[in-house]
Amino acid sequence: MGQITKKEIIGKMEQLERGERLRFVLSPTFGGRIVVVEHNPRYPEKGQKKYLMHWGKDEEQAIRDKPLLTADKAKKVAEWVADRSPQLLEETVPPHEKAA
């Protein structure tokens, strides 16, 4: 799959339900790391942002660490991801459905 644009990322983020995630791999120029964008399952609790963005050498490490970015609007997160020549990986199943 080719590089994805900011507009495409925003569209996919806005379609996410609570707890769902998008996964991207950054270009080798930016370390080839994994970025996970998640619709925060705790949103709209007080103090919680709608979107969480994690990054790491793999998905497990990214999710374990504190979010690199949090935002209520998709644009801020999408800009950060799009500026790093990402490729969308297969969309993941929400965590609560994996256990079933």
C-alpha cells in the first residue's frame, strides 16, 4: 500500500469507534517505527482527549508507553503522522473483540 495523505488519515480517524485503532508504519527516513492512533475508550470522561497517538518500535511497545500526542480533533494527530510519510497497515480489531 502506498503513502496515505493527511485528508485520508482524518477521514479514517473520524470513522473510528471508541477503542478502535489505526496502525501506520513510518518511512525508513523517520525510523520505520509503528504509530498507533486510537479513539480513546475513556473519552468523554473528564480530562480525557478523544484521540491518542502512540509510537514505538512495534505495536505492543507503542501501546505500553504513554501517548506521544492526545487531541480532541483529528487534524493535529493526522498532521503529525502525515508529515512522516506513513503507510496504513491493516486496521486492527478493537481490543475488547480480540478476547471474545
